[in-house]
Amino acid sequence: MTDMTVSSPAVPRKRRSNWQLLMANRLAAAGLFLFGTIVVLAVLAPVLPLPNPDITDQPNRLLPPLAGGHLLGTDHLGRDILSRLIWGTQVSLIVGICATALAALFGSLIGLVAGYARGATDSILMRLVDMLMAFPYILLAIAIVAALGPGLLNALYAIAIVNIPFFARNIRGVTISIRNREFVDAARLSGKGHVAILFSEVLPNVLPVIVITMSTTVGWMILETAGLSFLGLGAQPPTSDLGSMLGQARAQLFTAPHASIIPGVMIFILVMSINLLGDGVRDVLDPRLRSGALNRPLAVTRVDRAAPPPATMANAPVLVVDNLCTGFSDGGHVAPAVRSVSFQLDRGQCLGLIGESGSGKSVTALSLMGLVASPPGVITGGGVYIDGADVLAAREQTLIGLRGNKVSYVFQDPLTTLHPLYRVGEQIAEAVTAHAAVGRRAAMARAVELMETVGIRDAAERARAYPHELSGGQRQRIGIAMALANDPDIIVADEPTTALDVTVQKRILDLLQDLRRDRGLALLLITHDFGVVAQVCDRVAVMKDGAIVEQGDTRDVLRAPRHDYTKRLIACVPEMGEGATFLDRVRPLFAEGRA
Ligand code: ADP
Ligand code: MG
């Protein structure tokens, strides 16, 4: 009997524009709003009805806010604080932004040239940069201003110079990783010169990093400029920026606190808003941050089900997956990857989950134990019942306790799942001690025993090997031994043989088969190869675009596939002695898919 599940048509994934993403980040939007308001006020300073910021009025000195027609009061020379604040903000902004632009220009140029040229050029440039970095930079800035003479322009140069190393180092690192890429080689082969390659191939790839570094350092540079002005090394009277306003009001800190508090608060708001905005810009421009791939994932995938299914199921087999839906969120919109997937698995059974790459097999497998990285993963519906209880509704600790204990995983590439710096025996022992309170010696003995179970010869000796000292097949056996460490009821094997050659694949599949028979394991075997399914699975579920399109007994499905996609997958298994006619037979089946 084969039963059909309706496949939903593929929903095109909506990509949100950078602007929408930035606005979705509330802090960044608030930062943008504040910063925008401040910039507009500063730009409009000449046309706003403000008194001249430099006109002194001794009788009216140190007026408190709202007194004598001065909204924010007056300073120690009787000058209008509001007017000075807006003009001063304009100066601070211009100096900070120009310093950032200068530092970015020269720093990026140094980084690009050093990273692209390597060799002696790189060494010389980087040692110069190191020399700059060897001094505490505010001291360096003070020294530069002392040498050039106090003044706003010199403060700007000083701040730009001390920030060059940040850009140079960042950009050099990115350039080095890009210069060895194939598209740069291709450009070189096409006869482009170094300068052309640097500006047309490398620079566009480095640009986002430059923008990110700029957006995250501009606030800092405004603060540094204010620091120099505060010390009297930046803006010289009568010109004032926020730092010099603060510096001049210092003497009246107790008699007229408003004169120093107001520019202080302004500096705080300005730098804060720029930093919030800068962080938002960085998140939008860095695709890994956008998807949350660099965040530490939650211990358990986020579960956000509109209608949770019943928490328990009577007389259920060991594993029931009921209408499971999993998607990936990019901030607000959730793109579905697994849609209403249902299947069951009982003791001693093997279910094959088959589908082409990207059809959602791994996401389904990881969802069972809440292992999909979150963010961005989110389980949006359905239930996963183990021994009749919905684990997605269980407490986090319960779910973590089931992992590797009741349900364990074997992954595709054992070289990436094994820790390269620990001996394999220790890694298996660690899997044992994660759930059982046994001593080190007992755990090691158990590890050796498990290695024997999975057919590794001289187990006691091989237990002391590092992963790179084993063959691919042996490493996969270690992966299986780790999965068996706590006598699980269910093993989820995600393409366990894809990285192996055919003979080793056969042996690993036989091993899984034997373990299933001897220990009554339930096996969920994920693959893209119908040959593997035919060899080991009692039942098969065919996945396409995140949904199961057909499932049933392997023999029935093989004999009479209902879905067109299943027919094509079956046709992809080459037959003995078929030779060159295989491609001729398979090609027409996929012709319509490519249109
Ligand atoms: P496979 O069947 O090859 O194992 P997967 O289950 O890994 O496929 O992936 C299913 C779908 O989920 C793919 O379309 C993939 O683009 C999407 N996907 C997987 N991981 C992520 C992620 N971290 N962020 C966004 N989309 C993802
Ligand atoms: Mg996969």
C-alpha cells in the first residue's frame, strides 16, 4: 500500500530588502531616528532662528534653562547654550565623519596593497602599522596634536592617523582571503593588471567590510575628537565643538551644572545613536549575522506552534512525527523548509527518508531532537512523539536528556563531527559519561567494547588513534559507536555513507542492519540514493521541497511508484551492465524539470 501526501506548491521565498531588515531591528531604527534628527538640526543650523553662538553677554552669564529667552540657558560668557550646542554638534559631526573617511581611505588602501602584494611590501607596511598600534592611541593622538599644534584640523588628522591601523589590519585580513580565490586567478589569466584586479575584483568584495568598520568606528572617533577638545587641544575659541563646551563648563560644574550636563548628554546621545545604527548596518551587511549563524544557538530549537497538538498519544510506536513544520526566520518572515511531514517508526524497523539535496531531509532529522540551530531555525507546527509523549512540548532539560541517550545521530561526514584533537577512544568515552555516571576507566573499557561491536579490529590499540589516523570507513564506525554508547532506541543516520566509497558503504549498511536486528533499534536512514533504501529499509518516505510526496513499503514503492518524482529517483539507480545507456535512459526524465 502506498499512501499519498499532498505536496504543497513551492512558495517562492521572499527576500527582504536591506532597508526593511534595518527597520526590523528596533534598536537600529531608534538609532537612525535619533542620529537623523541630530544631523538635520546640525545641517539646518544656519537657517534656524538661533542667536549668534559667539556673542558674549556678561550680565546674563550662567542663566539656568528657560531664563531670559534662552531655552537651554547661557554659559560662563553669557552665550546661548542651545545655539552653541547645535553649532558645536555640527563641528563634532564634521570632524568625526571626516576623520573616519580619512582613516578608512588610507587604512583600506594600506590593507588592500599589503594583503594583495604580500611579501616584503606586506611586511614593511604591517610593521609600520604595528608601530602605530604599539602606543596607547589617545596618548599618540595627544602627541601628534602637540607636534602639529592645537587646532581642530590637527585634531582631525591625529584621530584619523591613530585609527588607520584598525582599518589596515581588518582589510588586509579580508584581502588575503580573497586574493587566492578562483575568480581572482581567472581575472589574472584574462590578462588584467594588478591595479585593475585590485579595484575591480578585490575592492567590491572588501567594500562591505570597510562600510561595517566605518559605521562601527565613527561614534568612537567623535568621542576621541571631543576628548582632545576637552583637553583644549581641538577646537580653539571662539569655535567650539561638544568637547570644548564640556571642557569650558567644567569650572562651573557645581554652580551651573546645566552648562556641562547639556553638551555631555548630547555627546552621549550622538555616540549612542551612531553605535546602535552602526551595529544595525553591520548586521544587515554581514549575511552570516543576518541569518543568525554567528550567534550562539539556543540549546533547543525555538518552538512557535500556533496550535500545539495533544501532548500525548496512546498506543503509539516508538517514534511518531505528526505534521512537523520547520522554517528559517530572517528577522520576521519565516521561510518554510519542512512542511507538514508525518511518519512513524517502530522498534526494529527501518524507514528510509529519501530526496534530492535541499529537499529538507536534514532539517527534518534535526527537528526531531530540537537540534536545528535557532536562530534562525523555528519549529512552526506539529509534534514529535517519542514513546507517545510530545518532546517538543517537554522541558528543555528533558529534551537534552533524550539526545544521545534515547535518540542518537550518525552524521554524513565523520571527519567534521569528530574532534580533531582528541583520541577517538576518549570521544566515545565522553559520549558514555554524558549520560551514565561511570568512572573514566569503565568508560574507556566501554568505548573499546563499542569499537569491537562496530567491527574495528585491534580496538584497544585503535582507541588511542586520532581521527585523522583512521580511514573514512573507520571514522564512520566510530561515529556509529558513539551513537550506540547509551543503548538508544532510535538512531537517526543522516547520509551516513555518502562520504564513503561503495564497498565501505556496503559494510557500514550491513553493520547498521545487524545492529537493528540484534538490538531492536528503530533506524531512520536518510539518503539520496534509492539503491541504499532498497538494500536496508522496510519502508520509505520520499521528500521533495520540504514535503513527503509518497510513502509506503519499500517493495510496493519500488514496484509501483505513484509520484513522478519517485519514478525519477528510482530511475537514477544504475543497473548492472547498463553501461553508457544509463545516461540516455535518465536524461529525458529530468528534461522537463530543467525547463
Ligand atoms: P537536505 O535534504 O539536503 O538535507 P536540508 O534539510 O539541509 O536539505 O535543507 C532543506 C532546506 O532548508 C534547504 O532549502 C535549505 O536552503 C534550507 N536551510 C537549511 N539550513 C538553513 C539555514 N541555516 N538557514 C536558512 N535556510 C536553511
Ligand atoms: Mg542533508
